[in-house]
Amino acid sequence: MQSATASRGLDYVGGRSRFARTGLMLTQAFVAVTALAGGSALIVAEPLPQTATVLSPPEDYLLGTPFTSYLVPGLLLAVVVGGVHTAAFLLNLTRSSWRVLGAATAGFALLIWIFVQMVFIPFSFLQAVYFVAGLAEIGLIMLALGITDPAAGESRSR
């Protein structure tokens, strides 16, 4: 006998799905907009050195990294983090059967981005904010799927 989750594929289950979906969409929208804006700022600051202090971090942060400018990190931030979060948001908005996979991909992409960033540049408050956003996405996915519900776990183990 298949469980309700398995029979519906990648779908939210239980009464918490509205909360989880709303939370995911808000987090995805926030990360998408800010990653696209941040990536764009890094890209624009590259050919316009007079804007570098306003739009990009100090050049010293690039020491010890594989990058000589903020162009590639800006592209990665905009395309990978911003693009994946935009796609996840749209999948969630349209209630696609791929929305949970999209949300998980976006959450893990954000966490990986922050982990790699923390290896190369000094800690900042924004890293903590986005780390919490990535954890929130993963937690909301677990909530939406009923993974965090002990009663659902008991029925799945039978």
C-alpha cells in the first residue's frame, strides 16, 4: 500500500502545506530579488570603477580566491542563486509537480553559496541572514512534506 505522499509524487501533504508554501514563496522571492540585485551590482561595478565602493566589496576580499574581479562572482550570484530561486518561486507559484525539487535545489544552492563564501571572505551579518534563509527553505520543505510530523512518521513505518 502506497502512502499519500508517494501516490501524489512531489506534493505537499497535511494541513501545514499552506504555511509551508507561503513561507517558501516569501523566502524564494526575497532571495531571488536580492541575489539578482546583488549579482547585477557586482557585474555593473566591474566596468565602472567609480561605483566599486558602493556596489561591490573591497578588492582585498578577492585575494586568495580564483577570481581577479567581481564579474564572475556577480554572474554566479545572479544566475545560480538568483536564477534558481526565481525558478523555484515560479514552480511553486504554478503549483508544478517539480516545486519541491525546485525548492530543495534552491535551498541547497543558497547554503552552498554561503559556505563557499565564508571560506574566502570575512564573516558578515548578511551571510548569517542568507544562511538562515537557506535553512528555513529546507525546514519548510520538510514541514510541507510531513517529514517533521512524528505521527506521519509512525504511519510510514508500518
